[in-house]
Amino acid sequence: MLRLATASLAGTAIEFYDFFVYGTAAALVLGPLFFPTFSPVAGTLAAFATFGVGFVARPLGSVLFGHIGDRHGRRPVLVASLLLTGASTVAVGCVPTYDTIGVAAPLLLLVLRFLQGLGLGGEWGGAVLLTVEHAPAGRRGLWSSFPQVGPALGFLLANGVVLGLSATLSEAQFAAWGWRVPFWAAGVLATVGLWLRSSLAESPRFLEIDDHARVPLAEVVRDHWRLVLLTAGALSIGYAVFYTVTTWSLAYATERLGVSRSVMLTCIMGAVLVKGSLTPLVAWLGDLHGRRPLCLIGCTATALWMFPMVALLATGEPLLMFLGFLGAMIAFIMMFAVIAAYLPELYEPRVRCTGAAVGYNLGGVLGGALTPIVATALADQGGRVPWGVGAYMTGVALLSLVCFALLPETRPVPAAAAEPATG
């Protein structure tokens, strides 16, 4: 289990590195380089729009790779998704800017960002299911937290590279070529990930299935459509919180408040580091006390914290901004630490790879794709404190709270270690 969970963690860290490094670049440099004819705010909005395309592609990746995972096994998904995401990320670093090839530059960005999202849409389902379906029933939450730590590590690695480049390069050097280096590094990371995953065993739960779904998506839509919609709505606040902190606030503070890029990256990375460190502990609590109660607590905490968070951000003071981000990340991980066990347990094994991944990534469209765009537009209409962003985030949190309240609990009881059948 330790070897398997470690390989899953490494893979999700690498793939989310690819995804996050684009978000950081979108917040810092892609607007001026690829949309130079736009105003600063419009350029940022356009860059965030290309960022959002990756989220739109993720559910499609869930369908494509979910079909493979439910029909042919979880393991092939891990290799194919990593190859696609890694190759498209390296290619982003090679795209000429608008000044060189004109409108073709942002169009290429859109295509490559779409391919990134397509690959990541398959990654989460494959990595999580391979871990969950190997784990003993009473420890699914704990073992599945390993791939859930991967996004935090990927984010820290992506932003650590950007922070290092920001500290050693001038603004002109960073804009000219420095921003490309993190994308090129994805090729090395993808090679490492493929080596780690080359010898993983197939899920025993998948091998036990005698009657595989012919068209998994059709079964999910026919039999589990309500469950997919509820999980998407429930997870939307987690995505919204994460990308408000890690992407929108970075652009807002550097452009509107005059905070340096290095200070903002340090504040955000500190909060994400704490979030990643707490993930196994919270997941273990989910094994003890249930998945749903922790999700309800996380949603409630998020709804209560969004107005204080934007107020602390607006101060421009590093310590206060860090505290605002930290509170948001702790509320976030109360939900997402247990999701890797919770979502697969909601679906029957024959359509689990498709159902869990589609619900997970539709939540990304609702929360991750829209939030930086909506938050940027709302902040541009307000004063120094972006209260509109706080109101929007609180509304999303309340929507997710209702959705979690309508979902069942799935934690296996000690006397029944068999596969739950709540789907």
C-alpha cells in the first residue's frame, strides 16, 4: 500500500504541477504577452479565460479516460493521462507570443490548455481509484489522502520554481523567457512519473468485476445523474476557494495593491503547505467519524470565513494576508481530504471511474473555471476591499452545503467491511 500510495501521490503532484503552473503564469504574465491589445484588466480576464478552458476540458477527460478505466482497468489511465498532460505543458512553454505570430498565439494557448485539462480529467480518477480499491475498507480515507496531497505538492513545486525565477531574474528576463522554464521542466517530471507508474498492479476490485459496463457514461447518466449533479455542486466551493487564493488573489494583489510577486507567492505557498500537511490527519478523522460530517463543517467554515479573508487580503500586509489564506485552506481541506474516499464509495464499481471523475471535474468547471473570471470582474467594480468577491464565495459555499446535506454517508462500519453500495 505504501509503494502504491507513494506512486499515486507522485503522479498527481506532477500532473497538478502542470495544471497549476499555467494558473500562476496566467495571473502574472500571460495577459501582457498574449493579449497586449487589451487593457490590463481585460488582459487578465482573457488570460483567466484560457485558464478556465482547462476546467471545461476536464469533464471530457473524465468521460474519455473513465471509459478506459471502467472497461480496461485503472492502470492504463495513469500512463495515458500523464503523457498527455506532460506533453501539452511542455508545448505551452514553446508557444511564441502575440508579438511574434499574432492571434495564433492565444489560439495555440487555448488548444494546449484544453489538452492539459483533458489529461488531468483522467488523472484524478485513475490515481484515486487504484489507491482506494487496494486499501482496506476501514483505512480508505487515510490511504486515499496520499494522491490528495499531490495537488498541494504540485502547487508548491510550480510556485517554488516561479518564486526562484522571480528572485534571480529581472522583470524583463522573466517576461522574455523565464516564465517558460517551469513549463519545460514538466517534461522531466513526466518522465519520472512514468517510471514510477510503470510497475503498478491493477486494482483488485476491477479484476473482480465480471460484467463491465459497455458504455459507462450512458449508465452514469441513466442511473446516477442526480448523484453526479449533487457531487459537482458540493465540490464547487472547494475549487472556488483554492483558485481564489492561489490564482485570483495573486493577480489582484500584484496589480491592484502593488504587492510584490515574491511576497504573494510566499504567503500563498505557506497556506498551501499547511493544507497539504493536514490532509492525512483530516482524512484519518474521516475514517473515524465519517466523510459527510467533515464536508458539512468545511462548507460552513468557508461560508463564515470569506468576508474576513477578502478584508485581510485588502490590507496588503503579508502576515494578515497569510492568515486570511490559511483560514480558507483549512476550511477547504476539511472537505477535500475525504473526497478521494467519499466519491468512489458513492458509485458502484462497474461505473466508478467514470462517475466519480465526472462529478469531481464538473465541480471544477463550476468552481475553478468561473471563479477567477467572476472575482476579477467583481473586484474591478468595487473599492479597495472586494466585498463582492466575499459575497460570491459565500453564496457558492451555501450552495455546496445544501448539496453535501443531500448526499448519503458512505464510511464502512467495522462490522461490514464489504464494498458499500450507496450508488
